[in-house]
Amino acid sequence: MDTALEEYIIEHSDKESACLAEVNRRTHLRMINPRMMSGHLQGRLLAMFCRMIQPSTVLELGTYSGYSAICMAEATANHTIIHTIEHNDELEDFITENINDSEFGYKIRLHIGDALEKIRTFDAEYFDMAFIDADKRQYTDYYLSVLPKLKKGGFIIVDNTLWDGKVVHDNIHHNDKQTLEILHFNDIVAQDKRVEKVIVPMRDGLTIIRKK
């Protein structure tokens, strides 16, 4: 997206909370690749989805700094539980610091470990909503694992599904595992009759999936 256009959109959308602004600042100061954070615009969209869907239970794959989890916590009811899974145990203290600084952090349950293993521990049709933004090389496995845990009528939101436009490039190198997997995932979802789906060309691509 053109930088000026993105700035215009942000100026005409809701501001991030003081807590989220601080998490944003910390992430850019302390993390090697702050671009991995959902950020202001995507955070507002996640919050809006939560207000529309009104989930009681949310699953997030890929916590990173906790920004997106806090966005969803701010926009959900007091009884909502957000289970967020992060594979990198070195981020645990940083994530916990950010969650604890949010007045809505009590809704968030942080799980450190392998996402596919953690997903298996949840009951079938338990979640109203899921947000997938973890290892791109496992997107299909994540999707196939999460779908049975999602209630009928529930939503899965998947980030980075256009992957810097590489999904329409010719001659993708056989070692480019991330692009190849995202292409495979997009094809699997497109052909899956159990769900409705649409790709939104926001940031790096956002796929919205509804379980029938």
C-alpha cells in the first residue's frame, strides 16, 4: 500500500490505546523485526472483527509482542478468554510484561510451545474466532488443526496470505518454503467447501474464513 494512502487511512481510523502505543514503541526498540507486529491499522481491524463477532473464546497462533492479543482483549466482553500461543520461549518475559500492563490482560492466556501440540489440547468446536499469524511454513497444518476446534459460524483470520505479492510471481525457487506453503494453503482454503472465504488486500494480505 502507498505510504501516503496508509497514513491517510490511519488518520481517519480510531487511534490505538495508550497501552498499545507503548507496546508498539517497545517492540520497535527491543525487537529485531518489529514489522512482524500486527500494528495500528491491522490491530483496529482485529478489534472491529471482535466487536462484530463478539467471541467468548479466541485462539491466536503467533503472539510475538502481544500487540494483537491486547487489541482483541480491548474489544471483547469481560468474560472472553483469548488463548495465544507463541513458540519462541525467549519472548515470554516481554510478552508477559506487555500483557500485564494492559487493563484487559486478565482475558489473555499465554501458552509457550509448539502450536500444533497446544491446539490438540482444546475441545472440538470450542473457539468462536481464531487469528493465525505464526510460522508460514505450517499454515496448512495450522488451518486443518484449528478448523475442527472452531464452532460452526466461527471465523478464522489469517495474516500474510499475499506474502509481499510473491503469490503471483513466476519461477518461485524450490527453497522458498514460506511462499510455496502459502500458495498451498491458499489453494486448500479456496477449494474447501466447509468454509466461506475472502482475501482482503490489506498490508500483506488477510484471509477471512467462516466455517459453515
